[in-house]
Amino acid sequence: MSFSRGSKKAAPEVDTNVWACTNDECAGWMRESYSFHEEPECPLCQSPMNKEIRTLPELADE
């Protein structure tokens, strides 16, 4: 018996503003629109974060 989920369309990717952790040993980042602070600290290691632009899948509620 074979199961098929059918073809799934990939979400379109768009340039997205994000906050990225400045700690080289941490991979933490978050979408800017999901941040509660004007200048957040990394939720994983508490280091400062810098603004970046990344190409990410578009979210419906952004």
C-alpha cells in the first residue's frame, strides 16, 4: 500500500527583516514582526541582536 500526500506548493520566499544574535556561537534569530522589544536580546543566550534581512518563506499573517 502506498500513501501519497500529493504535491505541496512551497510558500513563496520574501526578504524579511529579522533580529540575529551577535554571539558567533549562537544561531538565534527571530522575525522582527514577532519581537516585543525595539532592541531585543537573544532569547537563547541573552546576547545583543542586530537587524538583518533574510529570504524566508512568507507567512500569511505578516
